[in-house]
Amino acid sequence: MLPQGTSLHVTVENANCTEIIDYFDGVFNYLNTMLMEEEDLANKPCMFIDSLALQATEASFYNVLVDSNCHSDESERMKEYDTALLCEELTRLWLHKPCTVFARVIVSANVKKKRRKGVVEMVDLPELLIRCGEKMASNDTPEAIQILKTIRKHSSPNGNSSKRMAHYFANAIEARLGGGGLKLYQASTNTSAAQILRSYKAYIKACPFHRMSNVLANKSIGKLAHDRDKIHIIDFGILYGFQWPCIIQGLSLRPGGPPQLQITGIDFPQPGPRPAERVEDTGCRLIEYAKRFNVNIKYKSIAKNWEDVCIEDLEIDHEEMLVVNSMYRMRNVLDETVMESRPRDAVLGFIRKLNPDVFVHGVLNGTYNVNYFDTRFKEAVFHFTTLFDMLEATAAPGEDLNRELYEREVYGRDIINVVACEGKSRVERPEPYRSWGTRNMKAGFVQMALDSDLVDEVITKVENKYHKDFMVYQDKNWMLQGWKGKVLYALSLWKPAT
């Protein structure tokens, strides 16, 4: 492992991968390798959880953490990759199919009936949740508690989608009423990184959002960089680096050989004496992966609050093609409703100053980032109703444990943060994609046209490989993905305005 700010540089020779392949399944192979070859994942908490739990603290620990002594260990070499784990070849032609236009639908409440002593009891859990939220907003705590008791009676972490969703909202309501939201959100979990990564693997197998975003983003980057000898990718929110194995393999197939690739991985500092340790681990994995494809790669790790990153941290070479990437993590940067310094706009302004060739921006399309609790709570219920319904419809048989774990550790914690945390401790702050577009333009960006062939490829893959209720379509220069007409994710490309 390397101290923060240290660069890794590897040159690899004797490539043996020359066939034309589609690297659609690269993230699965990368995950498989991590889970098979890294025993420490069974003992470490997951980056998905720890980084945001630390960020949610009212007082920043960063200055304390970076003063701790960091030491270098040589990373243990990963075992040789088995050929079967590399991105499998998809030889059939992806035929274009027209995008199905979905009308926006209102998520209907599930009405459950329970017979008790000859009486049919009608229970509408989403409606009960919304009523409970209204009572909390008006400080009618006794009535909120009574409604919560009814919700508890009919909810369960392993029932149908409505019961599961209500269970995690009930946890969050209790935490808010008891004043323990932040403590519960930051509470350590007994679930290891390996367990959560297995559940994440099951999630991306069932849901196309992240994989399809990577297909569009990475192939767009590849097309823009087709004649460049040096490419530098600055990734705000890199986590485990799941986006980059596919682009490494794709660049290795470029006629004339791969370019020199530099990746700068940026993420929030982790708790403990070595705040950059897991961002460095990501770099070590990506470098080992690149060896398989004869890609000359350099990696640098940065563990800071994003608004504190400066140009001197980045080692920019003006001869390189500069790509800035932020995939669905900008929502965790605080906005002007919390801090007068406007960290969210400051990060976008900093990216503009870097003058990148392309800024790839993926956003979670959410409407529950408002200070009015009643409105925020209601919008959160609508949003998570969609997510739980989606998992119930798409989870593969035998994957129920992974589904339950993902709902508990990801959705459940997000719900706690949205419902039971306020101020700086509320770090789940999504905005509608059009609002992000306005922010980007104010920061000095203009939107780039999406490659229609790549959008068609994504549409066809989703239609052929996923549940019929997933949707993909294009709104101007945004690629939108969602479920049953509700837009959940949006992706676009930007460049500095001249």
C-alpha cells in the first residue's frame, strides 16, 4: 500500500489479447477476482458505507487523520487471472430496436389484506408512512407513534416489496423520533466488504443502471481519445474503481496499441490512521488488472473532501487528454442549503478550471433534497417504493439473501440518512437531472451530443438482457434510465464553454 499522494507506475510488455471483444461483462470479472483473491475483504468494512459515514460527522476528522503517520507496505501481488475471468466475448450483433417511450406513471400503493377474526383489514403502507411523516412534520409525536405501531405490525425485512420498504422507513422514523439518526447511520456493521460486494454483484446483474452507464461513458471516452497518446482520467468518487477495468480492456484493443493511461482516484477519507488506504487499494487492483492487457498505467490516490482538492494534487500534463468523471456520487457533496461556501458549486467550478476535454457526469435523479421535512419524506417514500418494487421483480431465485443484505446496508442506510439526519450529517442529497444541468451550465460547461449509436447499443442491451419494465431513452443530450416510467439515473457529457 502507498501513502496518500504517491504515484504508481507500471509498464507491461508481451500483450496476448488481440481479439475484438465487447467488454460488457468486465465489472463482473473484476468483482470475481476481488472476492476470490483478497482475503482482507472478509475483515474490512465496505467503502460504500464507511466513506459516507465519516463524511456525515458534524466535525470533520480529516485534519486529524492526515496528521497520522502513514507507512508504505509493498502490496501483495494478486494471483494470475484465469482466462475464464476476463471479459467474455459477445459475438452476436446488437440489432437496433427503437426506444420504447414510457409515460410517467404514479407509483401505486400496494393494498394488503389480512383476515383477523373474520374482519378484512386494509393496509396501505406507503399511505401510512406519508401520514406518519406529516404528523412528525407538525410535531404531533403521539399520533406519529401510533401510526408507527401500525406500520411495524405490517412491515418486515423479508416480506414483499411494500413491507420491506416500510420496515426500513420505520427504523428511520424511530431514529428521528428518538434523536439518534446520526448515531444509527454511523453505527458500525458486522457485514464485511466481501458480503456487500457479493450483494452488489447480484444487484448489477439484476439492474442495468451502473453497467449501462459504464458502457456509454467508457465507449464515449474511447471514441474521443482514439488518436491520443496520453489519457488522464480524474475520477471524483472512485470507490472500488468498478468503471475502469472495462475501459482498460477497451483501450488495449486500440489499433497501434494502447495509450499511456493515468487514473487519479479521488474519494472521501476513510476512518482510522490511514485515510487513503482503500483508495490506494483500488489503484493496486487496477494496475494488476492492466498488466493483463499490456496497458501502461499510472495511478494516484487522493483522499480529501472534494472541495479541498487543488490543481497541485493532480499532476496534470497539458499534452494529455483530460477526462473528469463523476458517476452518481456528486449527490454526496453538500450544497448551498447547508454551507454558505457552496461546496457542490465549488467542485463543479474547480472541474471547469481544469479545462477537461470531457466531463462525464452521472446523477441520481431524486427530488428528496429539500429542507421541508414533510415534502422530503413524501418524495423519499415515492423514490424508494420504486427501488424496492424493482428488486422484487428482478431478483433472481436464490438471491434473496443478497437482496435482503443490499436493501439493509444500502437502501436502509440511505433511508436513515434522508429521514433521520439533518444539516451536515445528511449527505444523501440528490437533485433532478435538469437541476444538475443548470448547475453545470452556471459553472461554465456546455452539453455535448451523445453518440446515437452508443445510446442505441445501450437500449438494445437493456431490451435483450433485462426485465421489460426497465427503460432507457434520451432526453436531449441526457441518457435516462429508470423503472416503470420513473427516471432514476441520468448521464451526460460536458465540455468547457469557449
